[in-house]
Amino acid sequence: MPTTELDTLAVNTIRGLCMDAVQQAESGHPGTPMGIAPVAYTLWQKFLRFDPQDPIWPNRDRFVLSEGHASTLLWSLLHLTGVRAVDPDYEVLGRQSVTLDDLKTFRQLDSRCPGHPEYRWTSGVETTTGPLGQGVATSVGMAMAGRWLAARYNRDDFRVFDFDVYALAGDGCMMEGIASEAASLAGHQQLSNLCWIYDSNRITIEGHTDITFTEDVAARFLAYGWNVTTVADANDLDAVARAFHTFKAETERPTLIVVHSHIGYGSPVEDSPKAHGSPLGEDGVRTAKRFFGLPEDEQFYVPAGVRDWFEQGIGARGAGLRTAWENFFTSYRASYPELADEIERIQRRKLPDGWEAALPDFPADPKGLATRDSSGKVLNSLAQRLPWLMGGSADLAPSTKTLLEFEGAGSFQPGSPAGRNLHLGVREHASAAVSNGMALVKVRPYWSGFLIFSDYAKAAIRLSALMEIPVVHIFTHDSIGVGEDGPTHQPVEQLAGLRAMPGLLVFRPADAGEVVETWRVVAGLRHEPAALVLSRQNLPTLDRSRFAGAAGVARGAYVLADAPSGEPDVILLATGSEVHLALSAREELAAADGIGARVVSMPCWELFDRQPQEYRDEVLPPAVTARVGIEQASTFGWDRYVGSGGAVVGMHTYGASAPLKQLLHHFGFTPERVAQRARELVGARQREAGA
Amino acid sequence: MPTTELDTLAVNTIRGLCMDAVQQAESGHPGTPMGIAPVAYTLWQKFLRFDPQDPIWPNRDRFVLSEGHASTLLWSLLHLTGVRAVDPDYEVLGRQSVTLDDLKTFRQLDSRCPGHPEYRWTSGVETTTGPLGQGVATSVGMAMAGRWLAARYNRDDFRVFDFDVYALAGDGCMMEGIASEAASLAGHQQLSNLCWIYDSNRITIEGHTDITFTEDVAARFLAYGWNVTTVADANDLDAVARAFHTFKAETERPTLIVVHSHIGYGSPVEDSPKAHGSPLGEDGVRTAKRFFGLPEDEQFYVPAGVRDWFEQGIGARGAGLRTAWENFFTSYRASYPELADEIERIQRRKLPDGWEAALPDFPADPKGLATRDSSGKVLNSLAQRLPWLMGGSADLAPSTKTLLEFEGAGSFQPGSPAGRNLHLGVREHASAAVSNGMALVKVRPYWSGFLIFSDYAKAAIRLSALMEIPVVHIFTHDSIGVGEDGPTHQPVEQLAGLRAMPGLLVFRPADAGEVVETWRVVAGLRHEPAALVLSRQNLPTLDRSRFAGAAGVARGAYVLADAPSGEPDVILLATGSEVHLALSAREELAAADGIGARVVSMPCWELFDRQPQEYRDEVLPPAVTARVGIEQASTFGWDRYVGSGGAVVGMHTYGASAPLKQLLHHFGFTPERVAQRARELVGARQREAGA
């Protein structure tokens, strides 16, 4: 299909909209869209299997704008192709996702066209991008999920899933370590359904890439095992199309298309860093429009015929593919009703009926087991009832206990694409981003590592919270409980960092019973990620006939053991392993001092903060101001619960290398010390009351 | 120099010590040292320019054990070569750094041989390692600093600095994104003084690297512009030596030596993941000792002649080089007294005399300037008085304002190694680690990025705090003040995450005056890193004749403006841009309600927490419980200062894309709302008092 005048007109229309939107907002990034518009256009118009009338059709190709600052490119495409809006519960609506008015309010409050693509805010956005490297890494997870869905659900006579994943990335993405990790993984996984387009304009904010980025990117990707092809000029639409044909013909490797482009193409600041992050100015816009043959005096100009042209291209192709798919899916449902039911549940993020029956019981046991171990058991049990629960570890599965060990679980590899155990390698950041990508395709992913290494993945964890997708981040070795490995491996401030993230549920269960209840909450999440923070060391499984039931986990915090009178002198608040320490201190206080202590287990602060004030006051009566928080972590954030007069037994350094018992004594995590702090507080209150 | 029996005996002695230490501790990683011992031995004994009698000789070669879990390898080498201890103020002591008794207490509390190498705890450790990828990335900073020192201080007749940097890394390091970023940068910088040794044993915790890591590492490094050579068998000492000669002969590229090794070599679990992280067991140790020809019944066995052999090798070579260096340095001091003085100050982390005179004044100015701008001005001024202050940005210098613009500052490039502006690329994680490496060589580094992207670098920032090295992490665009870029670029929880890190000083100055005082504190730091958190938007420069002086920054928090009576009804606590909001609210409260409000500026919580209780009570009188904290960030952590009855005006979501003014109104950062919260609290206190 040779390039036509309408192709050129459509490309320049996109450029005009991008320039105008940025100029109108007096803020944004015009240069990248102007340079790479021909490539995005060609992909959408001639290759992308995407129906604007149903932007959540499960087998659509995914397009990821990894260089998210070029958001106007996406807004223009969503507008011109007439993509429809989708409501939060996955119903396609009649209205358009992006109207011309939305484009005109680019970067204004509540516009559907914010500064960067925001998932769930504007339909047609497959993932939130902007932080560089995240989009490409996320695309790897989408491609992995696509391959897994195909392996599980396709039958000889039905190709339910065969979508491709495209990601458009710039020099910045290529420099980020997360992209390197993800590319290495994608090469290993031979993801031939994955295509990255490297928009190589050789300009970054500080100047030409010559000043810091002179590696041979194509050679690097060949080393990862990718298929690499090059387009010498982004404006050569035929060459661009040939490159996409090369991708489509490739069956064993992911493809990188290196496209040489010119930032700010056609404007006075072409090939300059000035084209990156500032509007072109009115004169600049006029000059560029003249260059492109667009009317200089029109803003947000869409020439006659351009919308029709898109309808004849991506519109007709997408609608044809999607309706054909829906027709055969009716037959598929008849032949494979159970598989079809799974697919439909996946799309709506619904769980299989009766999934809760899979949750095991753990009998009381003073020796107990590590919460990483009980979590591993629950995970294995749950995964058998929830076939699209899958995941892996950043090379720590034997330690994090996340391996699915039941028959048929298998390892996800090029030769076994239905496997559910992912080997993600020592690549924490990509592990989290890949999990995001899988969740965006709506399978239920988890990944695991040591809590200390959540630091490596923090930017991707944040995105799961910002996007409101139910990724399960599993972190074990959750405190100085790691013992001998010492300060480099002992998390101290990680809990605070995770708890400060809006929208992330952080669970630190105290025993196997709380682990079960944690997974009960987590499995049911549809729009929230969770972090599970688990112990390396054994913890007793509490006898729930003596203590309150673990169902309190769902409320975030609960009274595990009360003062005998029901009117506590002091409250001991703790999470995870320290709950047992609190219970010991409670006994000591009762026996030695006659002090009535209540123990509150607080596995999830975020859920507790959402409870009605009444419940919160019931658990933490305002009148009881003698409170001791106990956690093997930075004390940062505890004041909220212990109050001004409270005390926290926590960590103020990075720990030390020694056997756990030595460390507990050294850092004061002993019943004696906790009881002593409680005694001091109770004494002080009594003196105040007496005074 | 052909391989001798003593070479073999020395290698096997190291292996024996490593096995015994792990077995004694019943914890640790025996497999890696056993596989790679011949390479570490060859490097130390035959190449490393290092004098065990003076392990802080400035021109020593640096050795980084990036696979830090193999710490016993380093402990054994430090012991056998007789490296001496160094005190915290850089005095070499008479005692040994690692005695045989220290090795015997490996991984016990207070042992000089902790689980992973800890900088400043055991002399001879050049950097703390364990978190994978950090060591290699840090080594790039060391090599860059080495090249810069050479360019600044060497003269035709004196080669004061020409040290090399070696880093030993495993498969895990090679998979981490931070290593990719650093390798790309090192290739660009043509660091021919840098040698990475890739200990390729193809085994990770989950199994053979075949399951996830099948890229061609050598080809990848060639793509980065490295020199790559391979050693087929780690046990072939001659081949290993040839590889190091290849490195020494290379003058334009960093070198990667790929060494094929066998984890757990000689033990029953050779080539198995079981050799990685568990002791071999007594039988395993015996079997291995038999294989190596070591006496099976001896633990911690050092054969006669081995210590002498090291003394004749590394000892004699190192002492010769170091004493020759000291002799010529005496001449150098005579010829170049000022340069010699600088070198000596650098070694002791001392500042030039009179450096404070460089700090500028900023006159009161209601329009003011962004704190990123005032910080840039201070930095430029300070850098002219402090020649070894240098740094750069992760491709954001025009935005973070960290470019040194005075004449002669220059860009650090292969052709201009005396340049002080680093172009670090879109590689935040490596930027922080490279800065760590530079600080370990004792120049004074800074690097900059947007606060949101501190997430990418968190693991390396943590290491600067754990190592107690004075890196300056500069983060601008510190809040929803970034405006239109929206949630992906608006930091919310980052401040809390940084504040929770022990040992990191986090500064968020309110105006140019506080910026100056921040830099005054930061410049003087010798053993602490700092994070500077700066605004994108303009902030008024306060008239200090009307308000308290900015010197209060040094105490972390201070009373900026008090209630007229000196007895406040309410305290408004704020940092950064919100201090101005607090001042406006104070005026409104006084004018409209007659409420006396005190405004406390809290630029550095950590410094405030270190003040005597008396000062803290003076700033925040316990009796005044009506307190409002104001910060455009997660409220997490504020309860410590506002107390149980206080309120916080902060962020509870990830922000939104819109112009700043819209955002301030939308999220409630207005004087009216702050005043309203204050009124409510004052009213509640009055009702309580009345009741």
C-alpha cells in the first residue's frame, strides 16, 4: 500500500494538533510528537489490530507510549480514530474518549488529556507512562501475559488470543536500567509478539546524546537476542511499514525497530533540546504549519476527510477483526464453556466461584512457621482454584517460597508458555513493571523478593498504586530477622516508604492465621495493589480459641488480646513478628505488675485508617494514652497511633550482622524492654492523674 | 611469572578459610569464593597496587567486591595480606584489620567480618556491597574520580594519581539494571582505568542462568564500547594473569574480563545452587579440603610460608610503590604547595580555608526565585572556592539548575577529564551510585534529578547513608508545584521515604535564605549524605529583618514568626514552599480572628530531632497542642510534630495535571483552608478548657 496524500495529510494533522495543544496549554512537549508522528500514524492506521469502537476488546493489540511526555500524540490518535470511552467497571460508553474540546483543555484540571497518559482516566491508554523506561518494561509483561493467555485458551480451531504489543520509546527509555532488565528478559523469553520502536532523535534535555549515550543500541539488543531493524528516516512511511512487516514476520524473537527521527521536525527548533519541553511559541507554530502545508491561522485543524480516512483504515480493520472474534467466541463458548467463562471473568476481574474454599487452615502451633512459608502454602492452594493467578520471583523463589509446586504449574518458558512460574532473574525493577503489564492484561500477577530490594522496584510499585491495578508484591525477609546478612539486607525504612504510598495496601501479618486472612482480602482486590511483608523466621501460629480471630485483618487492626478487665492500662501495638513480643510483654506486665495490657495487631494500617471512627476508637480508646508501638523497623509514622505521649520500640540504625537472637537482644526487642517502656508510661500517667 | 606451588597453596588456603568461616558461622555463602578465589588471588598478589601497611594510600588501586555475599573472600585476603586497621579519622593503626579470630567470628555481633563488606567498619573495604549491581556501579564513580584527580593534580613530572579500579561481579550484578546504566556510562567515558571481572558461574539462586539469563554478555559490553576478554577456566592462573595484562595494556576503553568459574568448586555441590547460600556441612568441607590437598582436620589453616608469600608479592610491591609515591609527593609539595594542600585536605575531608566567604546573600524579594535557582547560584559560588566539588545530573541540569557555569568548570568527558560537570544521562540509579563512588575517593560529589525520580535511585541513596559518606543528592520539582506534568511527576510519598532513612539529612528550604544556610551545613558534612529538596516554582525571599534569621536551619527547625504576644494560640509548622502559605495564614488569623499563630519553619527534621529537649520544647511548647502541619506531600510522619490533636494539610492522592494555581486550590493549599483548620483546633481547645 503506497503512501498517499491522505497519509501525509493525516500525519501532519496529528502534528498540528500536538503543536496546538501544547501551545494552548503553554506547557508540554511538542518536539517528540512532531518527529515520530509518521511512525505512530503508520502503526495505528495500517497495522494495529484495535477497534476504536471497543477499546477493551480482549484480543486487541496493545500500544504503549513509553515516551509518555509525547502524550499529545496519543491524545490526537485517540481523538482522530474516534476511540470510545469506557467506564470504571469495563462498560464501553457511547461518548468519545477524547473530544476536540478535551484536546483544547490539554493539561488543565479534569481534562481527559492530562500531561502524561493516565490509565483508567482516558480510555485507550493501556498503561500510565512518563517515568522513563516504565512503559517498555510494562510492555514485556503484557506480551508475556499474551503468550500465556494464548497457551491456556487457544485451541486448534480457535485463536482467542494472538495480540501483539507495541511500545514507542525514546533515548531516555533506552538509557534506563529498567529497560535493560526488561529487554534481557524479553530476549530470553523469545517474545515474538513484542515490538519496541526506538525513536532515536539523539536529543535529550541536556543536549545531544553524544555527551553521554554513545553505545551501539542495536548491537546491545542483538546481544539480548532480539531481532533488530532500522528505519533511516521516520518520514519515509514505506520504510516504516516495511519495518513493521519485518516484525510481523518474526516468530522467535522480540523486535526492535530503530527509527531515526528529528525532534521538533519542521519547526525552527528542529534537532534542538529546545524542542523537548517547551511550547514552540506562536511564531514557531506558524512556521511549522507552513512547512507542513497546514493553514497557519487555524488551531486544532482537522482537514475534511482525515477522520474518514482513519475510519477506513484502523476503524474498518479493527471492527472487522473484533466482530469476527466475537462471532467465533460464541462458538468457542459453546465448545469450551468453562474456558470461555474464565476469559469473561478475567476481563471483569472476577474470581471463580468458590475460590475461598481453597484457603487452608493452620492449627495452633507454638513452634509455628515463617509467614513466608504459610503464605507460600496459601498461594499454592489458591492458585489451584484461580488458574490465572501466576507469578514468580526476582531469583529468590526458594527463599520467598513463591514457587507453585502443584502438578501442572510449570515454568513459563519459550517452550512451555502455559507455565505459571516466572523466572524473572535478578531484575527487581523489571519484575514489578512486568507484573504491572500482566495485571493490565488482567491476569492476576505476583512477584517476590526480599523487602530490602523493594527499593530497587519502588518506581514500578508506585505505578501499580497510581494505576489502581491489583498486583501483589510479595516481600520476605522483612526485618533484622534476616540475621547474619547484616545491614545491607536488613530492611529498616522500607515499611515506612511503602506505607506512605497512597493506594497501596501494606500487610505485615503476625502468624499463619493472619496470612490466610491477608490473602482473603488480597485475592478479592480489583483496583488496588498490595504489598505482603513476610518473615524469614518461624513465628508461632496463635491459638485463636485463646485470642481473637484473625478475621480482624480485614479491618486493618484489631484487639488480639485484651486486658483481663477489658479496661487496659496500656496498649501494645505491633505488626508481624513483634505481635508475639507484645503478647509476651502483656503476660509479664500482668504477672509482675498487675498492669492490664491490650495487644492490638495492626497488619494493615491503610485498612485501619479507612474504618469508621467508632471502630478505631474501640480498638484504640482515646482515653488510653499509654501506648507502646513495637516494630522491627524505622519508627517513622508510628506517632499516628501511639500519640504524643506514646513510645515506640523500633529501629534507629541499619541493623547489624549477627544471629537473630543476638540482634533481638542488642536492639532491645525483648519482652522485658517492651514491658519496661509500658511500665514507664503507665507510671507517668498515674503520676499525672495523681498530680 | 609462571604459576608456582605457592600460588596454588595460597589459593587453596583462601578457599579453606572461606569454607571454615561459613561453616563456623553456620551461615554464609561458600560457593562463590571457592569458584573465583584464583582470580581474586591473582589480582591481589600480582597486580593490585595496594600496600597492606597503608590501606588508605590515596593512589592505591581500588578493589570492589560487587558480589558482596562472597565476603569471606575479602576477609581472607585482608587477613593473609596483613592489612592494617584505620581509625574513623583516617589514621592508620598498628593492629590488623582482620585477625584470624575475626575470621572465626564471621557474622557474629561486632565481628570485623560481618556478612557483607561494610565500609568504615573493616579497613580494606572500599565500599559496602551486597545489594547486587551497586558495587560495579560504584566502581565507575571511583574510576571517574580517579581520572579527574589525575587531570587536576598530575603534572608532567609527577603522576600523583594513576590508580586503577577493579570490581568483581557475578551473574546477579550483570542482570541488574543499575549495572547496565553504569556500564553504558563507563563505555562512553572510555574509562580505561576500570576493570570489571565477571565471575560467570551460570548459577543463581533459582537455578542455572539458562532459565532467565541467556543474553550474550560479552556482546552487550562490546556494544557499550568496552574491551572484552575471556578466561575459559578460573583455575588457569596464567590465563587469568594474561587477562589482567590485557586490561593494563588497554588505554581507551574499560575492560570486562569474563571468567568461567564453578560455584562450590571442589565441593560435593559444585555447579549447584546449593553451593550459593548455605554452609557446605562438615562432610562437604572435608571432601573439599581433601580435593584441595588441605588437612581435613584443621580449621582456619594457614600453611607455613603463605603469609610470607603474600608479603613478598602484594606486600613488597605495594610498599615499594607507596613509599616511592610518598617520596615524590614531598617533592611535589615543594613544587606545587597549593595543589598538595588540596590533596591533603581531600584525604581528610577538610574544606579550604575561607570557603564560607563564597556563600552569597539574597536580598528580600517578594517575587523571589525558585529554591532550585537559589541553590544553583550557591552551588556555583561555592564550587569556585571548593575545587573538588563536582557533579551533574541525570539529564536534567537545565531544570535542576546544577550546571557549573563559571569559566573553566567544563564538561567531564574523555577529551576533557578535568571538567567538573558530569553528564550522567537518564540513569538515576547509576547517578547516585557513581556519586557514592566519587565520595569514596573523597572528592565532593552531587547529582541531581526530579524528586519523583529519587525512587529510581533509592537503593543507592540508602548506601550513601549506610556508608556515612557526604554525597549531596539534589532533588528539584519537589511537589505538586510541578503543575501540568501531573501525577507521574508529582512527588507525594518521596519525602517520607527519604526521611525514614537513618542517617540521611533531608532539607526542604523555604527560600533563598534557607538555601544558603542549607548549603552551609551540607558543605561541612564529612560523614553524612544529604538530600536537598527544592522547588520548581518561585518563592519569595523573606525579609529577615521582619522574620527570624535563616541560621535556624542548622537546628533543623526554628520559630520564623511568632504570635505577637509570644504566647501562640496555635502553631503552624511547614517546610519549603508551604512556609509562605503558613505566613499568609498567620496574618489572616491575626487580622480576622485575633488568633495568635506561630510559624515554625522545619527545613530538616533530622537535625531538629537531634536538638536538646529544651530547644525542641522552646520551638514547639508542649502546652500548645493546637498545631497544623502543612506540606505538599503525604502526611505520613507529621504526627510526630503536630501531636494527637493536631491537623495536617497534606496530600492524600497522587496529584493531578493542571497549572499550579488550579492545583493549590483543588488540593486545599490556600491560606483560607489553613486558617480554617487552625481556627477549628483553637476552638476545640477553648471548648475543652471551658468544659
